[in-house]
Amino acid sequence: MTREQSDGWNGWKKMGHISDLKWQKTRTYAKGSVTYHDQKLYVANETIQPNQHPEPGIDFGWNLQNTLQYDPFTIYKKSDEAPTIVAAYDSNSEHRLYLLKSTSNYKNGIYTRPGQDAVVWLPYPFN
């Protein structure tokens, strides 16, 4: 069997190329949409406003997927499979790891950043 005949190859051809995922200001994105912008992968979350065409990494509505660094526009959610951990600066301007303790960092329209509320984010060492 050639690679063209294998399921993986055919599946990838159906998905397209990474350039198909490139963010476009004129494109309308809904919750769950995936886009690639400034060498980062984003997934649209429940706060996205499709008619306003929010830009990933600058506007609310996008979850950053491929970095450990905390992103102020991302809605982090607790998972049963693995802990949700981010790196962020603490009050002394030092990098520190934080564990998401609550179900999410987004409640009632407010994003809680690491170091802001110990009920939401637990600083390392995790106890």
C-alpha cells in the first residue's frame, strides 16, 4: 500500500494545509473554530463575537493552545485527564507555575489571572 492509499494520508488531504488555517480578518469564526496566527494555534471559545472579527492574541474569544505561558485572553478549564498548569509572572516579576484549582478561570464575564485569586490559581509548589 502506498502512502496515498493509507487512511492517514487521505485524511490529511481532506483536512488541507496549515495555510488553510491562517487567520483572516474577513472570515467569520464560531465557537470551536481553529486558526493559526503569528505561529500560534488558537481555538475560538464561547466569548467569541463572530461579527466583530476578533484577532487571536489581541482580542477576546480565542484560546491559545500551544504554549505554557499564560495568555490573558484564554479561558482555561480544569480537566480530569491532566492538570491545567501555566507559567506567569508573580508579584515579584518572577516566572512561576500556577495550577488551575477551580473549574475555570472565567466566571461572570471576568478572567482571573494567576496570582490574582488563590481560589482559582494555586502557585507552585502545589499543596
